[in-house]
Amino acid sequence: MKLISGSHRIGQSVYHFEWCPKCRYHIFKKEENKKLCENILEEIAQRHGIILIEMAVMPDHVHLITDIPPTMSISQAFHLLKGASSHELFKQQPKFRLRYPRGHFWSPGKFYRTVGDADVETAINYVRKHKVHQTTLTAFRQPSSS
């Protein structure tokens, strides 16, 4: 994975997201429902600048590996993906309202985890070595005479 750079910033915002339909109904067991959900999520992601790296729509839950814009929070990404997909699924498949009469397609729960090409141990070691390096440089600097 590459780092994304912008004005005064560089980094990665890659996350593993997971959520499920209300009551974990196997709504995506039918291939047509699964494809509809995939297409809707792809369109929403593209509209909001979210990069979908990997997607798996399972019979009773959804997995996404996403790269979200650095200006977007995790909760905002979930709000856009879950909210807009729910709205669009009901719009394109009105029969879903029979299963979800109150209009809540997705359960309120969600899972997220950061994902990157550097693991936690690598990041910790980098910070520790950087801290030692900075301490060494500071120790060798001579105070300026005023």
C-alpha cells in the first residue's frame, strides 16, 4: 500500500469495516441482492472519495477494506456507507421494507480496525529508535553563546 500525500500531510487511512443487517437476516444469500449491495457500496464509496480495496458481501454481513480520505472520520465513513446504502437498497428493492418495516436495514453495531503495511511492533520500534536518535543529537549540541 502506498502513502497518500496532500497539502502538508502524508499517510494512510486504511480500515477494515464490518457490519450486518438487522437481526442478521441472510438477506444477501440471493446473488441478485448481493450484487445490488456491492454495486451500491461501490457507487457510494466513489461518490465520497473512499477507496474500496477489498469487499465481501456475505449472506449476513459485509466486510470492506477501505482507504478513507484523511479529512474523513471513521464514524463519518460508516454513516455514509451504511446510511446511503440502506436508503438506496430500500429504493431499489421495495420488498425489503416487508422484512424491515421500520426502515432500519443495518444493525446499529459495527466493527473497525486500522490496517497498514507496518505492524504495531514496527511502529513502536521506529518511535523508540527515533527517540534515542533525537536524544543523542541533543546531547552533542553545544549551547550557543549569547
